[in-house]
Amino acid sequence: MISWFKRSDPTNHMFTCSSVQLFPTAVPGTVAEAICPGQTGWVKCQGSFWKAKLYNSSGEITLEPNQTIRAVGREGITLLVIAES
């Protein structure tokens, strides 16, 4: 039996993409599915739908559908977003 991925091996990063990468310029978009604190939702950004979560949220902010956001970075394939002010 071939073992492609061992969770106990900390040097195996093939399936882990949890590092945060901030964008040099925030990208505008809109909320497609509500984003609550500590949870993910969906946004439409540059013509595509992306899973997203709040970036450094302070308090109990919820982003509602059709609300304008800015994608400021990503964590793996999840966008990190803030409300446009």
C-alpha cells in the first residue's frame, strides 16, 4: 500500500495551504453568501466565486449578501476580506 500523505509528517506540505498571503492592492468584490465571524461565506471577485472569511474582524460584524467588500489577501484558497468603508 502506498501512503501519499502522512499527517504525522510535519515536513509534508503537499496538502497544507494555511499560510496567509496579503495582496499588494485590495481587490473589490461583493458578498454572495453571508460571512459571519469565525465562519466562511462566498464572495464574487473578478468575475469568479470564492470562499471567503473576515480578515482581522473586530467585534461581531457580519457581511450580508450584495455588500461591497475588498479582498486583502488569501489563506490557502480562501480569500480574506474586509467590508468596504
